[in-house]
Amino acid sequence: MTLLTIGQLAERSGVAPSAIRFYEERGLLRATRTAGNQRRYEQATLRRLAFIRTAQRVGLSLEEVASALSTLPDERTPTKADWSRLSRAWRPRLDEQIERLQRLRDSLDGCIGCGCLSLKTCALSNPGDRVAPRGPGAVFLEPRGTAGG
């Protein structure tokens, strides 16, 4: 079995050693220790890191990533079938995120030339001026009934 130092793992994965240690502290990665207490990682950790980074790039939180990884037997590296199963489960959440980003983009399109810079009347920070009676409000980018609305 090939074991990698944290430096080798960082170089091969493109992930900073501090992030690798952070993921290990969060239980997302596992290392063995040498007699001198140095971390050593199985080569398969490269695939696990790729899984973590890809999940983060699509907007999943570390808690969601940890939850997904916990469904794998014996904390093994995700396979193609695992990724397919997990990505199907994430699809509704990602679709909602895409919809939210599209609403934000559409709001920005109307705002770019405005130049108002007013928290009182801005369509992004105070859509429809619905919080004007309470004074300048917090940023509302979520639809009504969710966070901030």
C-alpha cells in the first residue's frame, strides 16, 4: 500500500496542507501516524479529496459532504456508482440553488445601471421597498417564506 505524506498529498491534489488537516479534523479524511507522529495518507485519499472538492464546488456544505461520506461503508473512497447515487440525491437541492442564483442574476441585470446605492430603495437589499417602514433593511435575496423573507 502506498502512503503519502501531507506534502505529497497536497502537491498531487492541489489542496493546501492546512485544508487537508482541516478536513481530517472534521472527520472527512483519515491519516495514520508514523512512529514520529507524522501523518501518512493512503493513495485513495486523493479520490476522497477530489470528491470533497467537487461537492464543495457545486455548493454543498462540509456538513452535507460529511453526511454523504458517512453513507459509504468503512469510510472507503467513493466509487463512480456512489457518486451517481449521491449526485442524484443532491439534484433537487442544486436545482433550488440554481433557481436562486438565476433570480439574483436577473435582479443584478436590472440593477447594474441604476447606481442608486440606496439601502432604502435598492431592489436587491429591499425588493419592492417592502421594509421601508422599518428603515434600511437587511439584504433579501431569498423568496418569501425562506431565510430573510
